[in-house]
Amino acid sequence: MAEPILPITLPPVTNPQQEGEWLREALVNWLDREFLPEAVNQTIASRASQIFIRQRMEGENDLGSLVIAIVTEMQAFDFRESFYSEFAIANAVSDLLLDSLGIDRCCGG
């Protein structure tokens, strides 16, 4: 029987401005590398960062819950000028955070 994946809890936010800027820059870099550098990537990254920081400031530290919040709130974003969707953005945020924490994102390790 498969083992359940344990929740990942981020450390409490200490500098939301810095954390938000790091995420925005990291996400823009990822978006630009993944397909094409587009002006809309800046807007997408800014919006995802805003959602993430607001959730963190409200006390949410569970990575799974943060990903769901990003998916839910990014559904209102118009992705017609982009190759991405709310799911791709939320997954990218998750991967970036896991990488920053030194957590292997392959195979639940």
C-alpha cells in the first residue's frame, strides 16, 4: 500500500515584502525559460505573488493549501495571452518553493 505524502509546512513569514519579491522574480524567470519571454509573464507572476503573500499574511503555511488558493484565485485571471493556466502557475510556485527549501520534488521524496 502506498504511503500518504506528508503535508509540507512553510516556516512562518518574517519578511513578506522580501518573500513576495523573491517569488515574483523566481516565477518570472521560470515562465520566461519554460516557453517564451512575454510581457504577460510579469503580470502573471505579480498576481500569483500577491495571492501567495496575502495567504501567508493570513497565517496559511501549508503548501498544499497555498497551491489550492493560487489555483482558485488565478481562475479569474485572463490567460488568453499566455501559454499557461492557473494550474501551471500553482504547480510552478510549488516547485519553486520546494526547491528553495531543498526538498526533492521527484517521487514524493
